[in-house]
Amino acid sequence: MQLRTRRSALISDHIIPGRESSTQVIAVSSGKGGVGKTNVVANVAIALTKLGKRVLILDADFSLGNLDILLGLIPQHTIEDVLAGTHTLDQIVLKGPAGVSVLPASSGVPHLTTLTESQQLVIQEQLEQLTGEMDVLLIDTGAGISPSVTFFAASADETIVVVSPEPTSLTDAYALIKVLARQYREHRFKILVNQAKSPREASEVFGKLDVAVDRFLHVAIELVGAIPYDDYVPMAVMRQKAVLEVFPDAPASHAFRKLAQQIIQWPKPDLPKSSVQLIWQRSTIHAGH
Ligand SMILES: Nc1ncnc2c1ncn2[C@@H]1O[C@H](COP(=O)(O)OP(=O)(O)O)[C@@H](O)[C@H]1O
Ligand SMILES: [Mg+2]
């Protein structure tokens, strides 16, 4: 309890008054693994970059982080090196396709909430510096309802929950939304249906979730888009490329560009709500629950 208070005080000391940052923090989560989060993050990041946005991806999927593999990148150093003091965060950032920046946080990192206070400050300050230069921070949170997922989902300005037509994907998405609603008082979620065989199937999938969530959880969900099932996606994955890069005319690529077009219309977060420091503040408070 005392530690928590001290930590928050330390963190607020570091908020720079009047700092001109409006980095939009978007977490991409799912209840169930394998629904397409990593592909969504990679392709949306590239599409946003092509629209002129500066995008940083944080690979925070601590169990199955594989964004670097998907993008054919080879991390030389990890956050471990930052904690050891031999490198800074911007030295471990990888440059991906179209100039997307990728922070391979999933490799060799203890969970962020288990870091000591001084380690947190190091990461926090450097992450703040890094995201200060970015328009969008996209976080691949991994799947499930563990604190390592909810930590980021609850802290972001927007949470996109990815679902696929599989029934288990829906029940697991429901479970994730329930945890975020009950434990973190989140009440707005954006839903992305991936791998639907038709627009009709996508709206049916969303409809089922909408009915359950509205009835039992009393939170609002919004369908932000649908990415069709597209054989070009696994073909691109095999080549360790984002589909948008190698098959720009594939149906999924069109859908990813459309989603990015929509994301840039989202209202900018209020200051200092979106600040990375506040992410820390919010998550350290949550971690104390
Ligand atoms: N729209 C899609 N159409 C076809 N296959 C897809 C689509 N999206 C993802 N996949 C496939 O699903 C698998 C899991 O995707 P991935 O992005 O790694 O999921 P997650 O990060 O949620 O675990 C990948 O092998 C990928 O090729
Ligand atoms: Mg993944």
C-alpha cells in the first residue's frame, strides 16, 4: 500500500507540465490466442505509417511474442540490456517495414509489474521519450485474462478486442471484456472481427457478442471493422512479411487499410491521459488491487 503511494508520487513527479504529447495508445487484445492479433498489429501499423503516422509497436505478448518473426526482424538486444544499463530503449528498437518502429519487449523481459521501482522509472522515462516522437503506440498484448494482458488493455486509450468466428473466441472475448469491465471499470471496447468468411458472418459474430455484453455486462461495444478470411495472410506469414507489404491488393490488405483510415479519425486523447507515464500510474494502481 505504502509502496503504491510512493510509486505514484514518484511517477507524478516526472510528468512534465504542458508536454505536447498526444500519442494515441491502442491495445490489441483477445480472449483466445491465434485469432490474428499479431497480424492485425503489424498490418495496421504499416497502413498507419503509409498514412503519414509515426508508429511504434510494443510487442507485449510475453507468452507468445512473435511480432519480430512475423516482420522478419532479428532483435539484437532486449529490454534486459536496458535494465542492465548497457543499452537504451531507443537502441533496442527495430526498424520494420515502411519505417514502423518495433520494440521487442516480449523477449527476455520479466513482467513489467514485477520490476523494481528504479527499473520501472528507467523504462518509463525512456518509453516516454520514445513515444513522445510517435503519433500512435500500438500494443500487442497477447491473449487471455492474465494481468499481463489486462495491464495494457486497461491502460490504453482504446482497446481493440479481436474475435474470430470460432465459438471459443467469442466466449473468451466475453471473459476478457468482463474482467476489464468489472476489475478496471472499462466500459468502451472496439471489436474487430477477423477471419470472417463473409461480411454477413462478421456482423453475426459481432451481434452475438453485442447481445451478451449488453445484457450481462452493461458495457458498450462497437464494431470497428472486419478483416476477411484470406489465404494471402498465411502465405505472407510464411514469408515473414506482412500481407499488406507482399500482397497489397489482397482482400485482407484492403480491409487493413480501411481500418487504419478509420483509426486516424478517432478523437485524439486528452492530455495528459494518453501519456505513457499515466499508463504506469494507472497500471501500478491496478497492480495493487
Ligand atoms: N484474416 C486472416 N485470414 C487468414 N488467416 C489469418 C488471418 N488472420 C490471421 N490468420 C492466420 O492465423 C494465424 C494466427 O495469427 P496471429 O496474428 O499470429 O494470431 P495471434 O497473434 O492472435 O495469436 C496465423 O497463422 C495467420 O496466418
Ligand atoms: Mg500473437
